[in-house]
Amino acid sequence: MNVTLRSRAATPGQAPAAAVETKAAWDPKKTAIIVCDMWDDHWCKSAADRVGELAGPMNEMLKAARAKGVFIIHAPSTCTGFYKDTPQRKRAQTAPHAPTPVPLVTAERWGTAWNWPDSKREGVLPIDDSDMGCDCKLKCTIRSPWTRQTAAITIADADAITDDGQETWNLLAERKIDNVILCGVHLNMCVLGRPFAIRQMVRLGKNVALVRDMTDTMYCPDRPPGGTHFDGTDRVVEHVERYWCPSFTSTDITGKPAFHFKAAAKN
């Protein structure tokens, strides 16, 4: 599987680096895609609408990846109980235990273990999400309405379901997977911080990449630095490329044009 990896090597305090692209050939059978928090609902209506718009194209990407031999892990955080009797959930629970090269995080946030920002490795996020990022005109009430992954994304027979860091590692170790691809929402929060997500996978030594057109952020452009919601997402993608891992677009998997939110095209 040929991917064009975009990165911006930098350390905290340095000026932003120009993007650099490199070609890589990844063995699909040594590659996994983790789908982060593509829930059936969200407390922010705008965020829920964008997940609904993203889900179909993401499902097509996963279908194409699966056909190449890529292993798919669905990670709808705090909702794995919905799938407790499925073979995909049991696959994660029964994978042989494998020791991790470094200890997994144990501090909890939002229902799972959490990888907080590392000031020695990364700068502060380039967007102000201290208001939790609802970009609706009438601000939504924070709650937990999600119960499962959106039904628009197929969970195939050979896939797995988990939101647990050790279970994720066990699945990867069992299949001798070296390359881990992240997609889903939200990049400034869960796609970076969850126990199966970017920060943790990088710390565990995997070759990690983000599918940059298959993600979104929680960001209201009323907060600094302004612009549009989608400008905010682009800034966080650049942050990830600078400090954590490269990114590529779904085109490398599907052969089709990259996904764009309809509202982004209007801006």
C-alpha cells in the first residue's frame, strides 16, 4: 500500500517547518486502521452533523483498505458494551496478552485512560478549544448521548472492537502489525488522547499516520485564532504533523479524490 506521508519536523519553540512529503510502501497485512469515536450522536449538533457527513466516505475508505488486507479496529469510546456479544468485541477481549514496551497511561478522562499533551515533545495546540468547541450559533448543552458507533460504518466479520489500550496492543501484537493509521474524531481531543490513539501509539513505537481528510475538530472560530472551523482543523493537522506523526489522504487507499466537508468548500 503506497502512501504519501506529509510531515513538518519541529520541536517546541521552533518556527513552523515547511511540509515535506515522502513516499512509503506499507505491507497491508502489517497495517491497522483505528476508527476513533465515530459515534451515533454527539452533544454538539454541528459535530454530529459532520460525523454523519464523514461516515459514508470513511466507510468506503475502510472497505477499500479491508480489501487490501488492512486490519480494522473500531474504537467507539465508552460504547463497547453495546457490542459485548459480538465476535468483533470478543476478538479484542480474547487476544493473547502482550507486554508493552513502555507502560500504558492509566490516568482517566472522559471514560477511558488518557494521554495528556507532552510539553517536552509538543507545543500548545494552535486553537483555543477551552469552550469545548461547539460551533453552533445556539450553544449546545454538554452531555453523553452516544450509545454506539454510527451504523453508517460497517463492522465487518474480521474487524475488532475496543476502546482499551492493552486490548489494542494485544490485537496489534498478535498480528505483528507495525503500521497504525488513525481516522475519526475529534483530532484536537480524542484522536490524540485516547489510549488507542496517536500519542499512545507513537509512544509504543508504531509507525503512525493520520488520514487528514478523515477527521474533524471541536473548534469554534469565535475563539483564537479565528478564521473558520475548517481552518482550525487544518491547524491541528499541522500540529500533529510537526510533533507526532505524518498524515496522508484517503486517496492513497481509495484512489478517489480526498473528502471535503460541504461547508468547507463554501468558505
